[in-house]
Amino acid sequence: MIMWAVTIFMFNRLYVIVRYGAITVKGVTYSRRDAPIMYWIQMALIICGLFMIGGIAILVSLADLGVRS
């Protein structure tokens, strides 16, 4: 359940980042226009994390349902 909550939170962050074109990390804002390299590094980290945590959430849910991979 917690993994699904974290996945939804990360998806929401990704939506906000794409919509507004800026990422805020620890009070520092990275935008596509002002700091494009840091923006894309943070974007890549968020996408990788989303895939990893989302994959774990899906696999744990399938294991709870008794589905074997």
C-alpha cells in the first residue's frame, strides 16, 4: 500500500514538473530555461525512481494475489 502511495506521489511530482517546467529540490528551483542540465538530471532521476518503485509496487501486488512470475 505504501509503495502505491509513493508511486502516486512521484507521478504527481512528474506531472507538476512537466506542467510548470521547473523542479524544486530542497528550496532550489531548476527550470528548463535557467538550469537545463540540472533540470534534465533531476527529471531522469525522478523517472528512474518512478519506474523502480512502481515496478516494485506492481510485483508486490501480484505476489499478494498469488500470481507467479
